[in-house]
Amino acid sequence: MIEFTHRDIKQIEEKGISKKTVEEQIRTFMEGIPNVNLYAPARVGEGILQLNSKEKKEYLEVFEKAGDSFSLLKFVPASGAASRMFKALFSFLEKFDPGKESFDDFLKNQGDNNIRNFFNRVTEFPFYDLVLRRIGVKDLASDADKYAFVNELLREDGLNYGFYPKGLLPFHTYRKILATPFEEHLFEAVDYARVKKKARLHFTISDQHQSLFDEEWEKIKKRVSEKTDTEFEIGYSYQSQATDTIAVTPENEPFRNEDGSVLFRPGGHGALLRNLNEQDADIIFIKNIDNVVTRDQSPETAASKKLLAGVLLHLQEKVFGYARLLEGETISGNDMEEIMAFLKNELNVRFSDSYESFTIGQQIEILKDKLHRPLRVCGMVKNEGEPGGGPFWVKDRNGNISLQIVESAQVDLDREHQAAIFREATHFNPVDIVCGVKDHKGRKFDLLRFADEKQGFITRKTQEGKPLKALELPGLWNGGMAYWNTVFVEVPISTFNPVKTVNDLLKPAHQAQPE
């Protein structure tokens, strides 16, 4: 195993990481991470619930009847800058010189439809009037104005949107009020995550952006609270340095910076499992920061969230009842069969062939174990060509079959059988998750115990021109929730409206209708 210097060990300890953890990470680089073994795509009737109008009404009523009896929290991963959102515009600034060629010639030479579409509909962006005022023009009549517009939008001495967290960019406009995703999440939370006129939200952010979020909240707090008649409790947390992972050379030696220190890198969104584990609520809604819609379109999104929460509460009531039954002094064979049928048919749990050969006592312990887990109900939308992970039945290294959310990077797509299963997916994951993280006695689960550490990712990167290998932790809703009880429910495509590039703001979901 690698020999670390005293300086290395001090650096590791200062990050809050154990030497043993770093050694295990290096061993993972050496051994590699096996690809996920897809067994079959999850489909409607085969792992995905498709609810009819009567069932939807019933589940909505389950949630609404629960009223104020449960504590609710909305958990929003919101880390990172928006630089990737403006990739095409950064390229435009780098390549276009209005003094040397015309804008039309630039488009012909570059063939960049992203830039063409951006300027064809530039007046529809929420920041259009703001940027015009800042550069002192009435419209973008000249090529130099176009360049100045993008320059003002992105450069550090301008609006600096390339540095800003995506959650604080103007996404929508309402009568000259520019609304950020941060603000839209507050309005949305009122519709399904409010208890006794109080809504709790938790955002995971980068520490460098904390002051920006604080400033935005101070700016909008009075207006949003008065308009919604809601008191907001907002929490923030950062990705812990203790979840950083060591980088190695192609030969699996620690990668060292020019000053000789070991290079550690952020562990990816799977690191947020720790942040989630620190939250205390009966029901936690998870939704990404950029997946919002204008307020006139939000009722359908809110109804979908309530529906998923209703399914969760319905299932959780059964789970808790059966858990108490298993703890009793007497339990019949019929009771055990009923519990097993519930686990198989409603929680998608699969039992090994050897289950029937165990003693009654052993079977009771197996049933207890399979019930005693966090529960997640995940919305799934029909696959219409959007990138992202999807719902699959997976067979693990011990032959156990379970429902999982799987990313393409986890699958060996060079194996035709695996590629064929991946292509057969009918739905994909929009990150629309409702979580039950407490057991039947109201005790919080330790979520770290239900992750599969073998579902991480090894990627190849460069640092200062040198090749390296990096390790990402199991994704928050992938391996991070591998051993949760999982239910997939089909939800409308209208609930999925992420903004990955600036031109996504031109889609109907982000164009507010006049009030």
C-alpha cells in the first residue's frame, strides 16, 4: 500500500478524512469499479406505477388529510456555478471579433445554431432589458452591441453570470420583477411543503456563494412572505471536505500538486448524502435547483408532488403496521405471507430462492430487515430523448435483484446485452423524489448505512496538463440510495423543466404569462 508522508497525513486529517478511507479509495482505483449489471428496464406494471384518475384522487386525499400532522422539508441541491449553462456564449466571446468580421459571417463560418437561436429570440430572456440598460443601448442593432451584450452578461466586471450559482440567475420575469430559481422554489414549496403557514427549505450550496444567497433572501423576503402568507425557514449546508476523494496518477499513485501536496477533488453529488442525513423531517422532497416553472404553470407540478407524497404515506402506514406486527409475541403464517406479498407487490422487494428453506425465526428477521429501511417514492417521466439516468431492475454481485436509478456511466455499453437493456428504457429520472427517513418508532435512519459504496464512478481528468484518475462517490439517488425501499410512479413530462443551457429559458415552461 502507498506510504504517506507526515505532511500527507496532516493534510488528510485536516480534511476530516481517515487514512484508512484514503487507502480504500486507492484500492478502489487499483481494483476498478464493476459496472452495474442491468437485469431489465423498469416499465409500467413491471416496477413503475401508472395511476388512473381515481387512484390519483385517492392519493392526493391521503396527503391532504394528513394536514399538519407531519413535518415537511424541501431539499434542493443547488451547488455550483452556472458556467456550463453559458458555454456557447463564452465561446462566442472568444471567437467573435466585430471589428474583423460581421455577425452573419461568424454564424456561417461557425455554424453555431445556439448563438443564432440566442440572438433570434434575445428579447425573450428575462435579463434582456437589464443588460440593455447597463450597456446604454435601446436594442442590439449593431454587431458590436451583440458582443457588448454577451460581454456584460458574463464578464467579471459586468453582471458576472458565469460565476453566479445557477440558483441566483434570473429565470423568469413578472412585470419587471426578475425571479431566480431560488425564489421560485420558495413559491413552489408553499403549495406542498407548508405546515401551519411555515415552509422549511434546505439548499446545498458552495460556501463561496453563501453571501450571494443571503443578499438575495434579504432582497425578496418581505415580498415573498407577504404574497404567500408564509414564514420561511431556510437552511444551507456545504459539501463537506470530508467527502473529497483522492486523485491518482494513471499508475494509481497519489497525484501531487506542484507544491508536493496530494490532490483531493469534490466527491460529486453523492457527497450530499451526508447533508441529507443531517436533516430532520418526516417527509423530505428532493428536487434540483434548475427544475422550476413559472408560477402560472406550477399547480400541475405541486399536484404531482402531493401525489408522490400520498403514495409514500399510504405505503409507510402499511410498513409501520407490519413492523409492529413482527415485533409482537405472536405472528401467524398468514400474517407472514401477507407481509411478504406486500413487500413483493407494493415495495418491489425480491426474495432469494433460499428464503423458503430458512426457519420461521430467520424468515421473521428477513422480513424485519426488508421493512426496516428508508423509503423513497420517485417520479419517472416517459423517455422523450432527454439525457439522464433511468429506472432499471439490477442484479448485484450476490445475485440479488432490486429497483435502482442507473446512469449511463454505470453501464458497460460495449456489452451488447447491457446496451440493449439500457436502450429499452421507457422512462427516465427527473430527480423528483419524496423520502420517508424515519422508522415506525419515529427514529431517524442513518442514511449512510443504506448506500452501496461499490456504485461510485472512476473518471479520467487532467490537472495542469497531466492525466489523472478521479473518484466520484455513489450518486445521491443512485448508489447513495441503493438499499432503500424504492417505488417508481409515472408523472407528467410537464414536471421536468431543467435549464441546462441559457437557451432552455426560451422554452414555454420559463415564459411567464402576463398576470
